[in-house]
Amino acid sequence: MSKTIQIHPMEDFKERSRSVLNNPGQRKNFRGAMDFLQAKRRSQFPDQNELAGLRELGAAIRRYSLAKLPQLLEQLERNLITNGIQVHWAQTPDEANAIALGIARRVNAHSVIKGKSMVSEEIEFNHAMQAAGIEALESDMGEYIVQLAGEKPSHIIMPAIHKTKQEIAELFAKEVPGVSYTEDVDALIQIGRRVLRRKFAEADIGLSGVNFLVAETGTLCLVENEGNGRMCSTVPRVHIAITGIEKVVEKLEHVPPLYSLLSRSATGQAVTTYFNLISGPRKPGEKDGPEEVHLILLDNGRTQAYADEELRATLQCIRCGACMNHCPVYGRIGGHAYGTTYPGPIGAIISPHMLGLDSTYPLAFASTLCGACSEVCPVKIPIPEILVRLRNEAQARPDSEEATLRGSGSARTASGTAVWSVWAQVYGRLGLYRLASWFMSRGRALSPTEQGAWTRSRKPLIPAARRLRDLMKERQQ
């Protein structure tokens, strides 16, 4: 359990992508998984009119919630405190980990059992706890598998989607004491459950994510399929929930439409197995539940996205993963190639706010801009438009009005700037354009055969022998 999870620098994005593209087995596994998930989603939305209406409603709820975000967060805090939930605010991952570690030390905790939480992945919670001598064990089966393997999740809903049953069988036989090799999926699930069920009873703290925060009632909503979220939030004597500040909605009635969109878009289920509503710690006379409930609300770049009206749409995301399942790029290279907590289209637009555009701008260019992600997004995030915006930010002059994000201008180079400056001069002056096009058509034989990334999969670009201007002139004679 003490293995180091590999965090990949963004400079290696192309190399990681090529390694997957050169692995036919892995590509086949991902293609099969994506086809399966796409079919499951389609089966849940047979009525396109219902889907269109539900998407519009979901997008409207998220836009409305974000428009009132500061007020809703204040209302949420008041009602959570009234319900007995302790609220903590964290600006950075380090602050969030320090808060959790402070709680753990106060209650003399030795172990934490974790439910599914991408935000805990975002802040590297497991490493922070292990560095302090506290065990942090994943209880979601997919997360448990990738933790045993010392890896990061490759999908936000299905963390171990990149692994075959043979790989999992080998992993369990190697890492779980007393386990023999078996490829029986049910047997593998039971092995994991036997290990984890004991840990639920032994853990001092249970940690979970949150899918929706209800401001008017001070309620934490947790969606799950395995029951581990319910165990994490009720069996240990202390429950810590951690989530981003954008997950708040105003009213309880706003949750059902989002819940319907989430479960049907994510896993192709009409409803998930468990839907938990947590409104406080154990009360006098109650027989179960934690003695303390804490909520850590994390910023980590979200206010940067919120401050820009166009980029604010990024925060509408309900973490269903549908954009990944339908993305032709993600379907070929998988999640690990991105090197970030959130891969795929949503990761490409949210990671720059968390890590800086200077560390993540290659992801904005790793897209065909086909629009499949925005067509299936249940809350109608205009992902392609935001990707274009981030591409422009990456190329902007750092001192210009267009440079508004941390790391703006990181993709800008002296050679590229010079080329585009010449291009602008030529195309901005009719005389220069005519002269340049004349030389290009007459000197086409000098066109290079190697033209960088273009000629890796295409024929070289060669100017036509005769310009359109010349052809039109001849036709008029």
C-alpha cells in the first residue's frame, strides 16, 4: 500500500500517448469499453425529446446555482453548522490535506477508509496521510485495484477501466496475502470485499466525496453503486467529506434532475444502487452513524474559472464521464496519457485552473474539436468553445488583454511568433499577398517533403501550379 503513484510531467504527454497507440491490446480494451458505455447511455435515453428537455433543465439548474454561488455557499455553511456538520474551507490542496490531517491527529486516528472521491485524488490525500503515518485505503473496488497497482485512476467513474481481468487476477495474487490466481470475476470481487469489510470496522475515519450540496437543507448527497460510500460515512466514528465549492445547488428539488442525468449518462443506469442524504452526525438515541461529520470545501483554481463568464461553464460539470466515453482521443489513448487527475475533455478544460495553463496547455490541443463531448454533456458545457479559448490563451502575449489565466502565453515561442507576424503582414496587404502567392506557385518544386506533424500522417502541402487568380483571369478572357 506504500507504493508511489506516478505523476507524469506534461512534457511527456506525446510520448505517453504514442506508447498507448503502439499497444494494440490496450487500444482494443479501451475501444470495447467505450462502445459498451456509449450503448448503455443510448439505451437510457430512447426519447430524444425527453433527453433534450432534461439536458436543458440540468444546464439551467447548474447555471442558476453558479450565478448565486457566493450566496449559496454562505447559506450552505449556516445550515450545515445548524445540522451539526463542521465546515472547513481550503484554498489549496495543501490546506485541504492539513485540515484533514489536523482532524485525524485530534482524534488519534491510525487509519482512514475512503469512498469514491476524485477531489481526494486531486489533492493527493493518500500520500499526505501516509506521509504522516496514517493508512489511507480505497474501498471503491476500482480505486482499490489502482491503489494496489500504484497507479492513478484512468477514468473518473471507472478508475480501473484500463485493466483486464487477467491483470487484476495477477495483481490480487501478488498483493493480497493468501490469495490464489483466479480469473473468475465474482471471486475477485469477493476477495476485495473480504479485505475491505474488515477495514470498515477498524478504520478511525471514513472519507467520502460529495456529488451535490443542498444549501437550503444543509445536506450532502452521495451517489454510489457498491455501498462503500454508505459504509465510509456511517461505520467509522468520524466522517470527512471533501468536495469542490462548485457542487452546491439551492434546493433539494434541484437534485433529482441532476441525479437522473448523472446516473444515466455515467453508467447507463436508470438509478444508482445507493443514494445517500447526509444531514448531520449521530444524534442522541440513534444507534449508528458517525460522532463527527466534517465537510472540506476546496477551491484549487475554481474561483479563477468562476471569475470569467465564458470559463465559468466549466464548473457546471457533474462528473459523469460521458465526455470521455464519447471522445475519439480519450478512446484511443486512455486516461493515464493525460497525466492529470481529470482526463479527457473535461480534464482539458478544468486542469488549467488547478495546475496552471503552463503545465496543461498541450491538453487543449489534444482534441479534434468534433463536438461529441458537448453533444452528450448532460449539462450542456460548450467544451469545444472553451478548448479554443484555452488554445488562444496559451498562444497569447503574456502582457496582452487576452492573457487572463495563470500560465497564459506558455505555448508562445519566438519562432512561432515570427512566423505568424510575417503571415499577418502578407495576408493583411493585398500587394504582398499577390507577390507571395506568385512566388509560391512558381517555386512549388522547392516545397519541403517533411512538414513536421502534418506529414507524419498526410501528404506534404504543395502550392498549386496556378493561382485561383490566374485561372479566373484566363476564364474572363
